[in-house]
Amino acid sequence: MCSSHTGPIGRREPITSSTQVALLAQLQRVDQSLKSNTEAVAARRSALEQLDAQIAAQQAQVATAESDLAALERRQRELDAQLTDVENKMKDRRMRIARIRNDKELGLVRREIDTLKELTGTVETELLTLMEQLEQRRTAVEACRQALAAVETARAGEAGELEATIARVASAIEEDRSRRDTLLAAVDGDLHRRYELLFSRRGGVAVVSVRGGTCQGCHMNVPPQLFNQIQRNDQVFLCPSCQRILFWDQQDDGPKS
């Protein structure tokens, strides 16, 4: 338990307070390594998931573009068939004209030919417009396919990076977990809970050194009396400003004054 924000913590530790803090400092290095390595793997997995989502979206775009193209091609075939049918009818009507001797029937056939000519013009106009649309749609389909291929290539590369990252950090993660279990067995329970809370709330930095009377976590000066107490290494203290666990390394800060 903490007697105050600036006071000592855990007076009933299984081993000396200075050793407890040293163990926590080691635990923090292990946890930071674990955090870094697991985040590296998680980042690769996240990137892979994002690329998978992009591939799915691009595949949907390709399918839509191909469906639109297929519909235009079907319409082109229908118009081609209609134009052929109209041309055959016109050929038939012209052949009939040569055999007709009745003026009334001749007038009817000629009007039918005029109607077929108008229909031919309408179909041909639609075909010309359709051919332009087909060209544009084929270009769009090709662009969608190329974009899909690019994302699939990127995904393959990211998958390789993920495998390489896992291969690189897997053994380190296992070693860190084993080392963490060993350290936790020697750390006081209350102190460990305080450490875990600080580690999660202080960006993975729960234990910090004091140099020249300054907390290296928040870079605020600690009271001189507290600094003198910290240098004795016989109790566990928190920074009055950031509440991190403090320790003093004589090699880092020079001899005790």
C-alpha cells in the first residue's frame, strides 16, 4: 500500500525494496520488448486485413464493371440481330416491288420500305452510341482489373512481411514471456499491481530513474529530501508529479551527496 503520493510503498516486501524496484525495472524492459514485438506483428496483421478489405472492394468493382460490359455486349448483339432482320426485310420488299402490278399494293410496300429505312437509321444510331459506351466500359474494366492486380501484389508482399516479422520476433516473444514469469514470481503483489496500472496508463513507462534530482519520466524536479531518501535505496517511492515508481542508479547519477 502507498502511505502517500510521495511516500514509500510496500514495507512488507519479501526482499529489499531496492531489489524490488530493480526487478520492476527489468520487468519493464521485458514488457516493453514484448509490447514492441507484439505491436509489430499486430501492425502487419492489420495492414494485411486492410489489404484484404481493399481486394474485396476491388473485386466488387471488377464484377460490377464486367456486368455492365456484359449488358452492353448483349444489347449490341440484339441490335446487330435487329439490323440484320430489318435489312433482310428491306431486301425482300424490294424484290416484291419488281413483281407488283397493283398501284395500291405498290404504295403499301414502298411505305413499309420507308418505315424499315427509318428503323434502320434508329438502330444504327443506337449502335454507334453503344460502340462508344463499349469502348469506355472495356477501358474501365481493364483499369479495375489492373487495380485489383496491384492490390493483390501488395497483399502478397505484406503477407511475406508478416511471415518475416513473425519469424523474427517469435523466439524473442517466447523468451520474454518466460523471463516475465520468472520476474513476476519475485515481485511483491501490491507493487506489481501498481506497476501494471502505471505501465498501461503511462505509455509503457512505469519505472523511471532520478537523475540530478529530476524524474526522467515527467522531467519534473523531486523535492531534495525525497531525492535523498531515494538514494538510500531502502524504500520504494513514487514521483510526486507523474506517480511513476522511482529508482536511483549511482553509476548514472554519480556519487550520493
